[in-house]
Amino acid sequence: MDSPEKLEEFQQRIDNGEKIEPKDWMPERYRKQLIRIMSQHAHSEIVGMLPEGNWITRAPSLKRKMVLLAKVQDEAGHGLYLYSGTETLGVKRQDLVEDYLYGNAKYSSIFNYPTLTYADICVIGWLVDGAAIVNQTMLAKSSYGPYSRANVRICKEESFHKKQGYEMLAKMADGTPEQQKMAQDAVNRWWWPTLMMFGPHDTDSPNSAELIKWGVKTKTNDELRQHFVDRMVMEAEAIGIELPDPDLTYNEETGHWEFGDIPWDEFWSVVKGDGPMNRERMKARRKAYEEGEWVREAAKEYARKKRLQDEKAS
Amino acid sequence: MTKNSSENTEWPLWEVFYQPKDGKPFEHAGSVHAPDAELALQNARDTYARRNEGIAFWVVPSDQIVASSPEDQGPFFDPANDKPYRHPQFYSVPRAVKKRK
Ligand SMILES: [Fe+2]
Ligand SMILES: [Fe+2]
């Protein structure tokens, strides 16, 4: 069991801004929470390749195809940095992946929405990666060393993701009436789900206080969401895009944009598995995992035989 | 559940070190799974150097890494703590020499 002295000492280290490394003593619950959060983050990066991957073969130009391919490959990389980080906590990657494919592990709800047109690809880059940057910039300061370092690496790649989306959206918003309509329609569909990416309001987020106390997170869901909204209002205006919220108003006193009620019923139904694409996404991920099994086995067997041969030869 | 981890199809884990630039020391990047050393190097490149972050790699089976343990950190590094004479500040130099840096 975690003794009070040890806990006290641990909290002291966190409060001093020290990083916790894999072999350091840590409370059992700190380890559990990290495994949960880090693996959820990893699963999200991986499943996040699907909505965008959906458009790779139908990109509007060779340039956009190369850009999208590179972006989606980065997301695979993010997943791998994060799995690698999670494994430092003494868990096996296979268990993490199978807990997600066949068990209860969750991933970000945002990836349970469909990508209906190429404008969705623009908007994902702008809004979804934009929100991810806000979140991950905070996580780059996380108290757990490997998680912090994985997020530093991720953040270096995210600004490309956001900028390519924003640039494309700006072009569409400045294009033909059809393009403008497509762009606005995609923003209308993605805006609210993106705001939900930051998680429930602080008052409904039971884990938040503990995660902040332990320095896993350094800002609350509502703080991050507000920061995001303030920035996006400005960026939307700059390219002539409207945000679908009639309640958006600037508060002179606080210096922040106030926004309307987030449709939380929708959020919870998507979390529970009833979003428009939940089943589809899980099906695609399981299929990839199961159809890849013979490759994993064959490569292992090949390596084993080669080792034997080398041993014989020497 | 149709799958469980009773059968282990996971490839071994390798720690990845990369040299960021010519002349720089190698740094730890993270880890990759791979069936052998050759694929470990390729996976390391695809995972950790998509933008030339590294110009050279080392991969080492993770179970071959030996690390000092944090519990012994005090006694382990103790011998270095009481030897100020290992630092140049420990010595005095004539003033005339000190001036010209
Ligand atoms: Fe990402
Ligand atoms: Fe991204």
C-alpha cells in the first residue's frame, strides 16, 4: 500500500516541478490514471487516421494527396510515441491494444463522426488538430517524463496539421459559391463536437482535480476550451467563416468569448458507443488488427529462423 | 471478447537512440517493436525521423538496458558530492592572470 510519508514525498516532488521517471516511486493510482489517459490518447491517434484516410484516394490534387498522406502518417507516429510512453509504466502494448479493440478502453469521441466531403478534411486540420494542439501543449508539461516528452514530439508536428487545414479552408471559403457552402457546412457539423473534445465541464469531471494535483494536467477542461474558443473566433473571422453559435458574445470584462450550451446528451451517447461512426470505426480497427496477425507471426518466425542460421554459421 | 493476450504475437521491444546532427551525442528517442534488428532500425526511422530528426540510429533490445535505480540515487552518486577539488573554482589564481580571460 502507498504509505502517507511516501505520498507526501511524491507530492513534494510534483509541487517542486520535478518530472517523474519510469523507475521512480509513484502512487499506484497515479500509475493507473496515467495508463488510462496515455493509452486513450494513443488509441485516439490511431483511430484518428480513419476519418482522414477515407479521403486519401480522392484528394483534389496530387499536392493535397501528399500532404494528407504525410499528416495521416504523423498520426500513426503519435500513436506509437504514446504507446511507447505507456509501456514504460510496465504494461504490454498488446494488452493495451486488445483492451481497446475487445475491451472497455475508450478513445476520443471526435473520431466517431463521418467525413462527408473534402471540406471535412480542411476542418479537421483546423479545428480538431487545433484543439489537439491546445490540449497537447498543456500535456507537454505533464509531470510524467515519458508522457511529457511524447507530447513535446507531437506538438512539433501538429502545427503543420493545423496550418494545412486552415490554409485549405481559407481557399474554399474564398472559392466558388459551392465551395463556400461546403466549407461552411463542414464547420457547422464539426464545431460542437470539437468543443466536446476538451471533455465535460469541470463541475462534471470527477478525475480532473486529482490529475491537476498530480501535475498530469496543468489546466482544467473549461480553461482549455475557453482558450480554444477565443482563438478560433478570431481565426474564423479572418477567413470569412461563421461559427454556428448564435450565443457567441465577447465579454469586455473577462476578455473572453462566451459561447452557447454544448449538447452534452450527444456527447454522452457518442461516448457510450452510439455515435454515427462508432461501430464502423471499431470494425475497421479490429479488421486491421486481425488481418495483420499472420504478418506479425510470419515476421517473428522469419526472425527466429534467421537467428538460428546465423548461430549455425558462426 | 474474441481475442485475448493468451497468445503473444507481440514483437520484442527495442530502445531507440538517435544522433540529431553530425557531431552531436546520441539521445534516447523512445522505443519500437520489431521482430529483428534490421526492422527495428527501419521502424525507428519511420517513427522517430520523418523530418530528419536523426541522421543515425542505435537500437538496443529493451531487456538489455541496465539502469541505475532511483532508490539508490543518494548513495550511488554520493562519492561525487564531497570532492569540490574536482572543480576549477576550488583553486585560486594570481590576480594578474585572472584579468585576461
Ligand atoms: Fe496527432
Ligand atoms: Fe494531428
